[in-house]
Amino acid sequence: MARLLLIRHGESDHTLRGPEGLTPAGRDQAAAVAELLAAEELGTVAVYSSTEVRAIETAAVIASRLGVEAVQDCGLCTWHTPSEANGLTSAEFQQRLGIEGGGVFRPFQAGNETWAELVVRVSRTLLELVARHRLETVIAVGHTETVGASFAVFGNQPLLRDFDVVVAPASITEWTTDGDPTAWPPPRWALRRLSA
């Protein structure tokens, strides 16, 4: 069985002041999810994270507790934004670089990728990870958008869904399939946990 656990990073300074790492509460959240995962029957585990500091720090806590090394993969990142956005909060980024009329195929900010581009990038990465570790448990530490993209690749949902998904910090979203993740047509996946 292919098993993928998506973990959103713990609470971070990014939300509050810019792209720094985890807050003290975020470190506690990462430790709590690491303990929860350590108590589960996971079998052989591979841990990956996006290249964002908040995800790297969360993955490091989880990987250390599980006795493995975390590997960074930019395919799990949230929006690929231009360098001039570094250090800006989301509100500052939108105010300085926002453009009118963003959407699925047009970016919301100058120099940013579109939602469709993000979903394709993240979906491809998630499929590659489960294909590489098809008989193992893959833990991918990412972002709200990582979980959102998983609905397209594993749930066969459209790029623009009729519903939103609220993903709590350091929460677990779990997808599994008994099929071959590389098969065509694609196997049916089961959503076992959502932001738990």
C-alpha cells in the first residue's frame, strides 16, 4: 500500500512578520506531531520537506524523532515568489506586488506562479515521492497549498474546487492507495485523515 502523510508546518513567524522559522508554539506543535507519528505503526518512513525554513524546521523535529534524515524538495514549496518578496508578510507582498485579476491561470502578484502551475508542480512531486517509496510511508512537510494540491492529484478534484480546505498548523492529512501509484489509469486513493 502507498501511504502519504502531508504535514503542514507548525505556526511560524511568516504569518506574523515575514518568512522566518517556527514560533515557540510552532516548535511545540512540531514536537507534538512527531510524538503522535512515533506512536503509529508507520513501517519504513521517508521524510521530505519544502525548502522553506518553517517546513525544514518542522520536518527536522519529525525526522529526528523517527530516526531518519529529512530531505528537502522544492517541489513541495508553497508559491514560488520573486526574490523581492523575501521578508515581506503576505499583506505587504500583496500591497507591493499585487496585480488585478489574478486567478487559476493568472498570478495574483507580479513574478509569482499561477495556482495551476503550483498545483502541477506539487502534484508531480507528490506522485514522484510515493512512486519512489511505494511500499513505505512518505511524510511530506509542506504548506496549506501542498494539501490543497493533493486534492487534484489524489482526489481527482478540479483546479478550482467549490470548497476550501482549512489546514491547521502541524496537522496530518493522510492519503493511501492499494494500487500502483504509477499505473494508468491512476489508482483510486482514500483520504484517511484531513487536517487531523
